[in-house]
Amino acid sequence: MVELMSAAEEVLLELTTPTCDKGIGKVILTADSKDLISGVRVQPHSIWPDDRGYFLEVSRMGQGLIAAFPKDTTQVSAALSYPGTIKAFHFHRHQTDCWVPVQGMLQVALADLRKQSPTFGARNTFYLGALRPWQLLIPPGVAHGYKVVGPEPAFLVYVTDRFYDPQDEGRIPYNDPQIQYDWETQHK
């Protein structure tokens, strides 16, 4: 079960942009990787294909990574992005996201902005989507973004524990000189 922060813990969340070396951080290849940023969780999800296409159960309220999401403020949204698109970085002060890429492939980048976190300044990279069907839980204070990799658009469904609030969201440029995330193709 995922524990959400209490109101008292939310107030204490101090965020700052870390200074990182250029690169992509730790590439996460297993759901139980020891290199996961503190509070980030991944869980494979099942796809049931047949000759008509496939069926994917995005989530069940009260179960899995979103078990602790409150039913009265949980929101389900979706984004379609074209090949090569970079959408990064943004973060939330209070909101927890659960991402479920359902089409295409995403190179997902995370950076821990929480000064009190044991993984402050850590970066994780995930390759998620058709070839790695994982759900990704992103806690408050962890900057996140993605690049669509491959020849087809990517479709991302995401579940949040709060309704969208622009006051809760912060933005950092995709090419921030402190985070120094390398969006270039890594395996040339």
C-alpha cells in the first residue's frame, strides 16, 4: 500500500533544484531496483492482446499503486504526444501522479527536488510503454517529464490523487543547467 503524505508533512516539503552532472541518472530496469528515487514506485501492468487489439486495465480504485488515493479527489487524465516531443520538467508540491503509458514509448526522466529526501538530487530514467508496460507512481517534490521515443505517438493516461490545481505545479525548463538531463539519444 502506498502512503500519502499528511497535511503536516506537505507543509514541511522544501524543494530546490539540485546541481547534477550531465547525463540521465540511473536507468531503472526492474520494478524493485535499489536505485529508485525515494517514494517512487513501479508496478508492471497486464495487457491482454487478441486478434482485435488489446485490453488494458489502467487502475482499480483502492488497489495497486493508487490504493491510498482519495476517491473524492482522484482525477484521470490523458496526454497524446508526437514522436520526438519533450514535455519536461514539472513538479507538484502536494499532488501524487500515477502514470500508465498505453501506446508508444516514453523516456521518462525524474529528478528528486526534496531537500530532506535521502535521494535528493538523484535522477532516474525509465523506458516505459508498449515494450515495458509499467505503471509509475511519482510523489510530490519529484520533477518529472518525458520524451517520446520511437516512430509513433505516445499516449499517456495518468491518475492523480488531487484535482488539477495550477497553484500546486512548478515548472523547470527541459534543458535546465542544474539538472543537466541529457535528452539526446544515448545508444547511437
